[in-house]
Amino acid sequence: MSSFVGVDVAKNTFDIATHLPNGKHKTKAKLANDPKGFKEFEAWLQKQVEPSALIVMEATSVYHLELAEFVYNKGYRVCVVNPATTHAYAGSELRRIKTDKSDAKLIADFAREKSEKLQLWAPEPLKYRQLKALVRRLDDLQEMEQMERNRLDVSDEKVKASINSVLHHIEKEIAETHKAILRKYDDPRKLVAAAGLNPKLHDSGLLKGRTTISKIGSVRVRAGLYMPGLVALQHNEAIKAMKDRLKANGKAPKQIICAAMRKLLHFVYGVLKSGQPYDPKLALAR
């Protein structure tokens, strides 16, 4: 029985492939990307591969997550890779991918050849997934808010009143979503950890003795804080003072930016938890 499975995931379906003893592939196409399709996949795996088989799939927006968690919970080893990695592998093999089925075959071959270098995947803790879902919802609401504001430049007062009514509702939902994000954390340090911005000291390997951020958390939150962090380093007095201290202590620019992002999260947490406006004097005193 085979030890490697390639999975090509789309929004509504996924294709699978594994190796046969004769060097060819065993494939199955267009399984539904839902619990029914997952059960069909499980039955196929039981017939075709070893219980410890490595199942490799590409990260495809959020469409791969439920499937990855399903096979992980069934005891299989799972690896989720960046599509750019498998595309580079295809290029090195001089292969041209024309169908989804051949994608699954390619990923199976990639899994077999690169298995020793691949990092196993495990589901993120529930609180991180909940945070990501709330952050995604917040992004959607803010995009909807901007779209409605762009429509305010109309002359018809009834239309304008309708837009303002929708804006009022969206603003209320944004405020509630902010509260929901903060309610999950009773300490700003937990929020920092959920964003993957907490410092991590390396005690082995090439990075031994160096401190980096953990990156175990929401990529979206970190990405959303990066530009505000850069701006705060130039214009927020408390963060500017922190920057000077860290620079004097020999911290690298990337470390200082991450510290600014952490500080911003503390400020956001304090404002939303207290319901009070941001106080620059209070921030400087800390």
C-alpha cells in the first residue's frame, strides 16, 4: 500500500492521487468538499494507503482547512504546503500541469520525494481560529463600510438616508465585532500571543540565543498591524520613546517594529476594554 497522497483542493471539490506498485497513480476526481466527500475520501484511504500515510495538500484560501482537520483527526500525517512550492517542483521536473487530476498526481510525487523535509501540519488551537474568523469578519465589515461611504456622493436625499441607515448598522456591527475579539482575552498578553507577536527565545540551531516573534497565531492580525506600527514609530510619543530605548539597547529594526505592533495591541486592548479614549499621557507613563 502507498505511503503518500496528493490532494488538490478547490472551493467545492477536491481531487486525490496516490502511487501504484507499477509506477502509475491511483486517482479519484471531484469529491465534494464537504462531510460527505470527506467520508468518501476516508473509505478510499482505508483501501489504498497505509494508516501512517502522509497526506499533502496545498493551502487554498480557507478551503483546505476542514479537509485537513478531518484527515488529521483520523490519524493520518498531514502537510499543508504553499502552492508556490509545488509549482517550483513542477518546473524543476519540467512538468506542465493542465488538469486538476494531474495536480493531485504532482502533489503525490512531491510528497514522496520531499517527505523528509516537509513540516507536519496540526490544527491551530480553537481560540486562534475563532480570532481569525472574527478578524476576517471585521475586514469584510470595514470593506462594506467603505463601499457605502463611497456612495454618499448622491443628490437624492432618500437614497442618502438609506445609505446612512446601512452605515449606522455596519458601524454598530464593527463595534460589536471589536468587542467580541477582545472578550476572548482577559489579558493583553494573551491577545499578543494570539497574534503571534510574543517573543520567542531560540535555544538551539543557528538562531540559538536570538529572540524572534513566535508567529504562532493570526497572520492577518500581524499584517494588519505592520503599517500602523511603522506609522506609530514616527508619530506616537509613547512608541517613539520605546523605540529609542530599544535602539539604545542594540535591538534590530525588525525587533523594534514588532515591539511597536505589540504596544499597539496593548493600547487597543486598553481602549476597548475600558471604553475610554486613548490617553497619550497614560501611555507615556507605562
